[in-house]
Amino acid sequence: MAPVMPHRDSRQRAEQAFRLRSLGYTWRAVADHLGYRSAGAAQTAVNRHLERTPPESPEAARRSVTERLQITSAILAERLFQAREDGDDDRLVAVSRELRNTTTELAKINGLNVPVAQQVDLTVSTSATEVIDRMERELLAIAAERQPQFAISEVIEGEVIQ
């Protein structure tokens, strides 16, 4: 079937379909919103769009996300100052929390919170059996110290006859 619109418009529509799908629209909703004949046609257009578009490199994606987060941080900082000037503590707390989350994401994307590997050298000098035996001796010694010592005069000796 011949295209019903110029290539440029068709490609722009496919890109819009991709964006709508990325936002969580169903294929049916994408098709209805952009005028595709069916959900399958919208899906085919998006697949062709993806084939034409080379994937973004990880470095380019990182830079893009970093820039977006920096812009978000700047906007949040302005709102934070405004909330402080207005004396709006509730808004100040909410904006502070969001600014902290944005800063945390910025640190993650730029590798600033990568765990540092630690080396621990351990030398085992006794076996598990030796440790258990030693602990048993120590517990018995503690138990012997804690048992009440009765004086001989307090002991009553007797016999039960039935």
C-alpha cells in the first residue's frame, strides 16, 4: 500500500509513537492517538523507527542524564530558596528531600558512590572443636562460681520411711 503522507511526516509520527509507547501507552492507544489503522501498524512503525535510529552510547546517555539532573537540581534549588524566603516549612522539607534524591541520583550516575573493595586477611589458628571445648570449660567455670555454696551446718540429712 502506498504511503498516505510524506516520509518526513511518517517518520515523525513513528517517533511520536515510540515516545508514547515509552510513556506506557498501549499499542492500541498509540494507534488511536496517532491515527494508525491498527495496533500492529503502530508497532511496526515503532520497530522501523528503532531500526533506523542507532542506539545511544552509554557515555552519551550518561551525559544526557547528568545534564537533565543538573537542570532539575538548579530548578529545585531555586524553589528551595523561595520556600525559605516564604517561610513555608512544609514546602521547604519536600523540596529539600527531592533535591537530596536528585543529588543522590547524580552521584550514582557519575560513579561517586561505588563501593570500594576491601581486602581482609584471616588466619585461623584453632579448629572449631578446640573453640567449642574451650568455651565449654569457660562456661562450666562460670557455672561453678555461680552455684550457691551451702554451709555444712545448713544441710539436713534425713531418710523417708513409708
